[in-house]
Amino acid sequence: MRYADHSIAWLISNLRTNDFAELFNTELASTRMRAGVCISGCLKDGFTVLPPNYRDLSHDPDVVFMAKFVPDSNTGQFLDDSGVRRDLWLRKIDNLEKRNKKLILDYTDNHFTKEGIVGDFYREIKDFVSGLVLPSQKMRTNIINDWDKFTAIIPEPVEVDFIEPERAKPDFREMTALWFGHVSNLTYLLEYMANQMHVAPPKHLIILTNNMPKEAIREGAKRAPKNMKVTLAPWSRDNMRRAAKVSHYCIIPSSKEDPRKSGVSPGRLLTSFALGLPVIAEGLDSYLPFSKFFAIVGTESAEILAKNPATYYEKIREVQELVREKYTVDAIEKEWVRVVKSFF
């Protein structure tokens, strides 16, 4: 089969341009590490890939993947913003149905059951959807009562170079913890700073995120361990690598009870492993297959790790081999391409 004869496209909210370069470099991991990885894999495999949101009238994709729908950022700085995205996307989806083409949702949250404008949009297009790509087995469980057609599970890959855990770094007397993530996860960090971090506090906490929430961090620091230095910096791959090299361990607090987080992929955990960092994390469902390699928040093991991360170095080396085998960008690209091919 000549895959160049078949075209795919992605609908993606909150892009400023239709350029692949923006897609591959955006700070939004859910876009860069899912849509971006799918597209890069398909390009390598010879598919015709239309520009994001395929805006030209001549564009006629055979399969369209839809990233998370965001109705309006209220900034006007993104394509199809200011309340027009919903109608534009509905017209594109309706045209796919009329031409017997396929719509696949990159479904990282169970919007079919959610109240509000986003949930309404997903329910409106549900009958037009041919399949869902999910980030975890837990998400498949979450949707079992709402979806009985095609699903595939594809986590985010690890996009960083691997770092040896026992590398030169500051002395443990200058213990440094690292937290990185989207600002939507910040509430879990602030709660951790106010509670769990007091058990065995580091001297320094590095926070890498987007939107630079200076005031929230300033308020959170008031409840954090006394005299702990807090450094806030914008997330980037370069900043993450630099921070990892001077950090002793990583923290990933979350909530198993939060339905928005219960079905997430193990992406942040695996990235922390690749960076050579022992990890204290919430025992989320997708993290549990790796439970022997990290310490769960609030346990005695977490306290031991926070006091002496070196006790986890051998575990990090072991899990890095697993990550290299199954979770590199190249490996996850192949998973996306396999799903794409199943619709031709």
C-alpha cells in the first residue's frame, strides 16, 4: 500500500500558527508528545500529513485525529479562538461524516460524561467518532460504560536524553528537589509543600512550569518548610535538563481521587527516571507497574528517599533500561503509526 496516497490531519486547540515547528516545540506536553509524536511518526512512514487544523479548502484528509477541545482561551492569540473554534470544528467533523472519512479522538479525559460546554461538544460529536486513543489502561476502565468501539492505549514517550543517576551534583547537605509540570498540576505541589515536604524538607525546591504563577508560589512558600529556597522558572526541555543535573530527586504529587488525573499516562514519572532522578510520586494507576522503582507520597519509603536519594540509584538504572526499550519517542511513534494504519 502506498501510504503517501492517504492523508491524515490533526485538529488542535490553542495553536498560534499552522506550522509543524510550533507543534513540535510547544510547552503543552499533551500536544507536543501526542499529536507531535503521531505526526513525526507518520511523516517518517511516508504518510501525507496535512498542516495542523488543515485550513486550506483543498485539504481532504482520510483520517483526522482530534486533540483536546478547548472552546476559547479568551485571549484571542490562538487560531480559531474567540468563540469560533466550536463551529469551525463541527463543520469539519460533519464534512468527514458526509465523505465517509474517520475521526479519532486523542481522549485523555472522559469528556463524554463531563458537564459544561466541553462535555456538550464531545457528546455532540460522539456518533461521528470511529475510535479513541487513550493514555492509560485506567482511562479505558474509566470509559467502559460510555464507549464500546475501537480503543488503543498510547502513553507519552520520554523525550529527554538519559542521565546517569550517580553523577556529580551538589552535596546532600544542599538537598534539592525538582518539580516540573503544567500549571494545572500546581495545586498538588502547593499542598505537598504545606504538608508532606515538612517530613524531610530539602534545602531547595526547583519548580518548572508554564504561565509563571509567581503569586501562587509566593503564597505557597508561606506554608512550606522554613528557610527552604524556592526557585520558579519557565518549563523548557533545556531548563528541565539543567535543573535535573543539580537536583537530587523529583516529586510528583497528585490525587488518585481526582477523576481528571486518575487516567493519566506515566509520562512525567518515566521522564524523571530518564533524567536519573529518584522519585516520590502519588500512586496513580498508570504509575503502579513501576512501583518498585519509586516511593509513594506519604510512606516511610518517601521519607527515606528524601533523606538519602542514593538508596534508589540502582533502581533508577534498572528502570532506565525498561524505559529505553519501550518508551522512547521512536517506540511510541511506531505505536501511533500502527493505529493510523488500522484505519486504512
